[in-house]
Amino acid sequence: MRLLWVTILLSITLIAQNNIDYQTKQAIVKIYTVSKVPNYQEPWNSSARRSSGSGAIIEGNRILTNAHVVANETFIEVQRYGERKRYIAKVLSVSHQADMALLEVEEKSFFKGITPLSLGELPKIEQKIVVYGFPLGGNTLSATSGVVSRIEHHRYAHSGESFLTVQVDAAVNPGNSGGPALSNGKIVGVVMQNLSKSQSIGYIVPVNMVKHFLTDIKDGRYDGFADLGLTIQKMQNPTIKKFYHVDENTTGVLVDNLVYTASENGTIKTDDIITAINDHIIEDDGTVAYRPYEYSSYNYFIDQAQMGEQVKLNILRDQKPIEVNVTLEHTADDLLLVKTKEYDVMPRYFIYGGYVFSPLSRNLLAIGSNKIPLRYYATQWPTQEKKEVVVLLKVLASDISRGNYGFNLWPIEKINGKTFDSFKTFYEMVESFDGEYLVLEDIDGVKIIISRKEALDKQASILKKYNIEFDRSVDLRAKE
């Protein structure tokens, strides 16, 4: 009799587990995206691309996925597990910073019978996880298991920014992107990327980043993840501590520089030594213990806060301890001379007599090689005098541009001896110029000279020859 009861209990347990597994699979979707891919070398052109990824249905009849799964989208369809019908979807909100997006489906029958997946907590090292999705190699749902290998800050391939990541050893392949990583039936992260030329090294966006994103957009607007706007130096070298008269048992990081927009508030100064953030000690290597015995970048506590909130910093200034509260007001894009990678927009450009001008972008820097001189600008911060770098992207061959065809991705410093702060200002200066010769000059004094009359006379024929419909991007045309 006892054996009979054990058998019955095991059967009930297996039925319950199978029901849970089935409900989980029902909440996993495949995403089909048609995207418009801009051509940053020929900014008037674009191409269409088809791709697929994965997603998970969460509360509110929303689909959680990666931003890179739907970036530059023109048309999206989603398909439920075990069904062949596709439903039209659209982007509800997106964070290209943290590579996350939410989709919605207008046809509510899509969600019929679905139990949405709930969010768990940041997993621990060696915690078991299961990754669900629709990777290459087949058309049906795939599930791979593994454990959490490590948790630390890592660069997100989609945006180039560094945030907390969870490394897992579960197999992650193209098509898995956007799929959930589950532990104990709850989402602990969203599959994001893997490390090429490696074995079993995949990365997921941790659930605390997901929760930040969902909280951020509750008011219908995405504000983003904040940046303090400063560069720091580690203080592991004992001599630097002696120079700043810091006790060897005191740890922290030295503020090297501040972007001008951040320095205006005066709460942080260069040569400040930040010793703690939100009462968490900052180690000499710039890390904090976000959990006992587990360390990552001190930015962990900045990433947890919403824009407009404050973080508390303990600082040594001129050997005296002070405490300051810093309001989070900027994202990385506000603080970079060359902005982070852009998506869902067409490149900005302006053509004048066959000379093609564009702001320098990381999208441009990601194409090809031999851009070492330009990469210097990507390390710089904006100033009031220069908020953007403008380049001569290329020269369209014609009788008025002979000898200048070799100029491409050439950074421009001055127009007729005058500097400018942005691409918009550059465009306005060229458009309003009514002199005889337009003189463009780089930082070394190399010049390109364009006859205004010839440029305007030949503009239409040059555009026609190269089958270019508009001589400027849509943002500039909208202001006409």
C-alpha cells in the first residue's frame, strides 16, 4: 500500500511539473523582424534585412526582448510556442543602452490562455538556470541548462556601454537573443550576447536591469541609465596615496576629470577622492561589494537609481571628509563628444557641391578599419565650444572636385577661419555663406576650398548622376 501511495504522489508531482513546464513554454515567443539598415558611408541609402529572435510574455500583455532584436525595425511579427500563426507586433518601449525592449500585440487573442512569466531576483554564483529561445539550427523551441558562472560589469555589444551582466555556461546562439533565462520558474535575466571564439560563455541582462527599465517607463517615457560624467583613477599604487596624504587603510578612487555639464553643479571636483557610494565602501580598484564577498564596479549603485534620484558620495577633499548628494541628470550620450551607437534613425548628412558632410558617429567608427586618428575623438568629452565632430564623409567625383577624391572621414575644425560647436551649426554656417569661396580647414591647417557658385550650379547634376534624391537628411529638410 505504501508503495502505491509513493507511486501516486510521484505521478501527481510529475503532472504538476509538466503543467508548469508547459505554462512556461507557452509564454516564450519567436520574433520575426524586418529592419531598415542605414548605410553610414552612403547616408542617403539603406537596405532591408530579415532576422529573428526570442522573447517572453510578462505581466500587462507585454513581450520582453532585446533591443537589438528589433532595432531599426519596419515590421515585426511574433509567434507563440506550438502555433504557426504569426501576429503583428510593435515596439512599446526600448532601451538601446541596456539592450532591452518591450513589444505589444494589438490582437488580444494572442495572449489567450497565457500565464505571464514573473520576474525573480539577481541570481547567485552556481545557481542553476534554463535558457529558452529559438536559436539557429531548427524551428522549434530550444531549452538549454547551465549555471551562473560570474556576475560583474561588462560591455554591452549593442550600445558599447558597461553595465552589470550575468555570465552563464548555458549554450547561447544567434536567435536566442531576447529569450528569458529562468531559475525556479522566474526570469532572472534576458539572453543578450555570447563571447565569440569561446566555449560556453554567454551573457544575460540581469533581472535588476530589467526591473529598472520597467520602472523607468511607467510614466510613458524612457529616461535611461544615468552617468556621473567623470573619469576616475584607481588608487592601488601606494605612492599616489602618499601624494594625496591618504591613509593606507582608506580606499577609494581619484576623480581625474569632469565633463563640463557635470562640473557646473560643483558637488564633485577634480582631485576629489570618492571613498563610498550610498554607504558602500569603494575599493582601490573601483569596485564595491554589492553582496557579501561579491564585487563589481561602483557604478552598480548608480545603475540601480532612476534618473532624477540622488546618490550619496563620501569624499576626501583636501584631506577633509565631506558628504555630497549628487542628482542623476545625464546619460552617457549627454557626456560624450562622439555619441553611443544610434538606432531607429537615419544618419544625418548634408551634400554641398558633391562634398558629403556628416557628424562623426560610433556607427561610422564601427565600419572598416584604419580609423585610428578618428578614434581619438571617441575618447574625448564635449565642451561648450565643441559638442560634436563634423567630418567630410566622402567626395563625389565631378569636374569641380578633382584632386580632392582622397578626402574621406576628414574632420573639419573651421569654416572660413571660424570654429563651430555642432553639425547643426556647421550646416547653418554653410547654408548662410554668401561669399566667393568656402574654406574648410582641419586641426593641422590643411584646407579644402570650394567655389560657392560652382557648388550651387553643379549641385543638381551631381545628385542626379549619383541617383541621390535629397541633398540633406530628413531632420534638416524638416526645418526648411
